[in-house]
Amino acid sequence: MKVIIAPSKYIQGKHALKELAKYAKVYGEKPLVIADEFVMNLTKEVITEGSRAESIDIDFELFKGECSKNEINRITEIARSNGNNIVAGVGGGKTLDTAKAVAYYSKLPVIIAPTIASTDAPTSALSVIYSDNGVFEEYLILPKNPEIVLMDTEVIAKAPTRLLVSGMGDAMATYYEAKVCYDSKAVAMSGGQPTMAAMSLASLCRDTLFKKGHAAKLSSDANIPSEALEEVVEANTYLSGIGFESSGLAAAHAIHNGFTAIEDCHHLYHGEKVAFGTIVQLVLENADQNEIYKVIEFCRSVGLPSTLTEMNITENIEEKVRIVAEASCAEGETIHNFPYKITPDMVFNAIMLADRLGRYKS
């Protein structure tokens, strides 16, 4: 069976946060907005201005930093005592995941409003749960995607460029992993096999990044919300979000997980590791050399890593790559969505060759 899932509504543009109250009003007259202290200071005034225009009152609650069960329970109780009838998360990933979880346990609709475009998680039916100390505990699989995803590109344009570029690395993998899953008829997070629509969105995601990624990076460097930036924000968030959740993951994300096993890469963002994992996946597939070089050249043009040196692996290289290769092939990893068996030796060889290809094109 084929399945595609998505948020009910996706809204993107300059000053979109000013419209949050207008969209919330469709679902309820008493929203609860969750944000950390930095984001609250950045966005509260504009959200409040929008709420006055809609003649509704908004409750605000500070997020304390971890998407933990205790924090979710704390805010769920606040929503209950306030009588809130819709939840909105504004900010980064942990804030947004907390908002999704609070909405789920409160049986309320949710608006997700990222202030960065660094991952494709905002559109997904998933929250990552940590301990109060930030240690991963579990994935909370949600029964539905958010009602609304709201992207204010005026705010996103002012975020650090490295976050946008990391989002490009995560998004670039979408098509290549989706293609593997489509060919192998793997079951995606949607609960079914990839649809043609999801594959088309994944393909458009890749093409948009290759055509507009460099210009979007320059726009972000200058804090300018250009058309190129608009297109890449949509690719990083919506196209990649639907593409990954409804098509599936393969080697790029499994290899990313492998790189988290060594301390050398702990400073890297998710999408930076995924970008190098995409090059490795293409080597594993014995993809056309021109396609591999196209990906490497894209990485170089926006500042994503394409060599082990750029991944900060410069000593005891073979030993560390062996650790990455073993972890990438752990039971349950998405690398097993390949239509044939992938072994740690194959991943080790692919990483070493990907590094040489990256150095050749440098």
C-alpha cells in the first residue's frame, strides 16, 4: 500500500508570524504559544500585535530547554488550567517537538512556527523525547501531522547562515534516499510505500537546492529574504519534510548516525553529517560519477563537508571510519532499506572513496 502524509496547511512568507493569531483563530480562541527566552523576546511583540488585530488573547509560556517528559507534562498542565484550545510552538527543534507532544496529550491542534530552516522535522508527525539532562530517550510517533506549519522568512533570513546550509544538507539527501526506498518498495514513516507524488516532491527538492542553494546562502549571509531564500526554505522544510516522511530514509541518515559515534564530529550539525553521508550513499550505489561530482560541487558551493578532513577526522582515520561503518549498519538502521544487503566493510570502503573523491574535486 502507498501512503503520503503532510501537514494540513503550509504557510510561508515575510511577516508570517504576524498572521499566527489569524490562523490559530480557525481552531480556537485561546492559543498557548511556547517559545524559549531568546525566541520569546524576538517574536512576542509581533505575535501579540497580530492577536490584537484578531481580538483574541494569547497565553505565552517559556520553554525550559529540553523536550522531556517532565517539561511536556508541565506545559500540558498549564494548557489545561488556562483552558487553551490550540498550541503553537515557535523556535527551534526541541521547542517545536514539545509543542507537538503537548498538543497530542492535550488532544488539541498545533501550529509549528520554526525560526530557522535547518531541518525537515517541522512538518512531521514525530517528537524526539529526551531526559531532563538532554539524553535521548525515545521517539513519540504522533497520529497526525501538524495542522499548520508557519515559516516567517523575515525571521529565518536573520538566523545564522550555517543553520540554513545545514538544512540544505539534510534536504539534499531526501531524493537520493527516497529513490532507494522507492526502488526497494520500503515502508516509510507514513506507514506505506512511497507515492509518485512524494517522489516528485523529493526530486523538486534536490533540483531547487542545486539551482538556488548558493544564492540562498548569500542572501542569508546578508540577512536578505530573497526569492532564492524563499525557495530554499520551502525545499528545506516542506519538500524535504514530505519527501522523507512519505518516501523513506536510506544510507545517508544511517551514516550520519554512524558519525555521531565518534567525538570528532560532535560539533557538526545534523545536515552537515547527512551531506557527507549522501556522497557515501552514492558511492555505495555505484552511482554515475557525474552525479557524485554534482553533489560534491554543490556541497563545496554552500559550505557543506565533502571530505573526512572537513568532518574533523584527521587522526586514526581508518579506526574511526570502522566505528562509523559498524554503527551505520546496526540492526534497525535505515541503511537496510537498500534492495540488497549492505555490510560494514562496504560502508567503510565507500567512506574512504567518498573522501578521495571529495579531495579530488577540492
